[in-house]
Amino acid sequence: MSPVLPVIDPRIAEIAPGFRALSISVAAAPITNPEVAADELRNACKSVCAGSPQWGEPHLVAWAETFRRFGAKPQRPPCSVDALRKRVARDGNLPSIDPVVDLYNAISIKFAIPVGGENYAAYVGAPRLTIADGTELFDTIKEGAPANESPEKGEVIWRDDLGVTCRRWNWRQGVRTRLDATAEQMWFILESLPEMPLEALQAAGSALISGLQQMMPGAKIDQQLVEVDH
């Protein structure tokens, strides 16, 4: 699997100055140690309940302000990691979904960073972070049945050549590219703003890669830093 190099629309710099992300591409191997994800998720929930990390709250506040800049009310919908951390604060834990999803959710809440996980084999063309014109299609589920909807004009979206893969930047993933442990090509995007130190972003990427390598020995993994201003 070649490294995934997402395309960042230059207009994103006006909405999120200093935005940077880690793009992690994975040619998966069979999962032989699924308990790694359970351990990471359990420890991450404890970390959230203890108030870590110190810069986490400023980072979430910055994401809320970023959502306001493109017209989204940050409490409806909230940034993905904000919603997850609030659930942990309320319940003390997160339910298990799937080993791969559990692992990247653990990294997300531990480091207070939005993390997206995608089945890259379902992509058509490169991932693009851009601003919607309102005509794009987003595949979802409504009342238990497959359905399509469109983002609002001006909304920040992730998309490929076929349609929207994630609405409102990192709020809700589409069905087509949804990731689980059966995927052979995985792509993760860890998204940060300047309130998160660069070394913390790098630590989050290292933690995800370490967890994946422990869980699926033999996986081939590549990491790329993506910056909006470059």
C-alpha cells in the first residue's frame, strides 16, 4: 500500500490557521492480539477521568472555535473527540466496538485529538479536506435504511472523488469508507491545532502505530506529517 497523501484545500488555512495532521497508512496483517485495544481503551478512559492531558481542554476549545468559523454550532455537533471525552467523563468508559476502532478511539481520548479511521480500499481518488458547495452526496443510515444527504454549503468536509466521507470536518463518518478489523488497507488521520504541542501530536501517532504493530504483527505502516500552510 502506497502512503496516503491527503490534499488540504488552501482555504482551510483561513478557518484553522496552523492546522496540522498525521496521515498514517497501514497495509494490515491478521489481528492476533485484540486484547491490546481493550487495554489501551481502558487505560485511556482512566487518563481522561484523571484530567489528562494538561493542554487537552485548550485544544478542545480551539476546535469549538474552528467549528464556529465555518458556521457549525460546536455543541451540536461537537468535535468528535469532545463527544467521546464527555461520554467517558459521564460513564467512566467507552463501550467496545471493534479492536481497530477501540484502539484509535483510545488514542483520540487519551491525547484529546480527533482521530479518523478509514477503510482506504473503499476510496476513489485521494482524500481531500475541503469546503462543501452543498451538492456533494454523503451516504448514511436513516431509520435503519441506507440514505444520502448533502452537507451544508460552506461546511468543512473530508471527501474523495465519489462523495463526502466525513461531515463537519470530523463529526460523522460515512458508511462506504467505515473502518473495521477486516479491512486490508487502513488510513488514519490525526488532526491537531496549534494548542496541541507538536511533540504531543507525534506521541499520539507513535502510540497508534505501536498499538497497531502489537495487535497485528507484520502490518506495514507509513506516517506523514501534513500541514495546512505548506
